[in-house]
Amino acid sequence: MGKVIAEISMSLDGVVAGPGTNTEHRLGRDGDLLHTWMAHGNEVDHDVLAGFFTRTGAFVLGRTTFDMGIDVWGPDGAFERPSFVLTHRAAEPRVQGKTTFTFVTDGPESALAQAKAVAGDLDVVLMSGSAINQCLQLGVVDELRIHLVPLVFGEGVRLFGDLAERHLALQRTDVVTTPTMTHLTYEVVR
């Protein structure tokens, strides 16, 4: 059985989207700086990114991440795996190339169940702050992968902003460093 993995790029001060997020600037001011390593990183960064897909059978993401990325990901939908979008707005499934986006309105438990069913023995990857926070609150995340960007935003959307009721014990299992990034992997201790 695969794991539930939370995977996200984050600044040193915990920001996953810059300040001033809106429909025009979904990553906020300078939020794109959190993701430049994916396109402009070195060979090691690219290997980390390639590994992102190796054991992934399905994705779960939030509606804002879907809306933000749909034009960026292009006609193939980028993931080439079933993707489940947590949302309050129902919509018919959307197919982009090999990626099918299914909109789930009945909560993260349902999205995870659907993702696990299609992923089989592969992992389910959570890839938005809202999906990650909801699943961390539920206690269902097995592993946390943070791509730590050497920036301090000072303000913006913070990853762990909604975890006031729960503390997490983590055990670092891997660290990969490059001149511009630190890729951290933690097991969530239960």
C-alpha cells in the first residue's frame, strides 16, 4: 500500500504563497519565486522533481491550486495521473491529456479514499497548502516533503497556519541540498 505524502515548496518562514493572493496573482506577489527551482534548478533539483512522479499514483489538490495552475500546466494537465480537487463548487470531471481532474465536494476523506483506490500500491501526493493542512489535521499524512527555498517573505500564506489544535512529531528521513535549495523529507510520527 502506498503512502499519503504532503509535498510543497516553502520559504524559510513557512510561506507557500506570497502576500496579496487573488484571482490575478494566485501565488501572490513574488510567489513564483517558490517554484523557480523546478524549471531553473540544477541537475540534482531536476532529479528530485523527477522522483516526485516515480511512485505517485494519484494527486489531491485544493481548488485554488487547480485554478492557479490550469493555464500553466498546459494541455496535458502536467500530472498524467488521476487528480482529485478539493472544492465546495461541484463540477464535471475535466480531462487534459492524460490527466483527469475529479472535483470532490464531500471533504478530504472522500478525496483521499478515491485517490487511494486508483493509486493502488503507489503513493497519493497532496500538493496544495489547503489539502495538506486538512489532511495533517485529520492525522492521515505519512510523509512530509518540503522543498525549502532560501527566501524570507515576511508575510503571505503560511503552510502550518491552521494546525493550532494539533502538534506534529516528525522524523527526518532524507535531506538533499543544492546551492539554491534544501529538499527535506520527514516521516510523520504517530
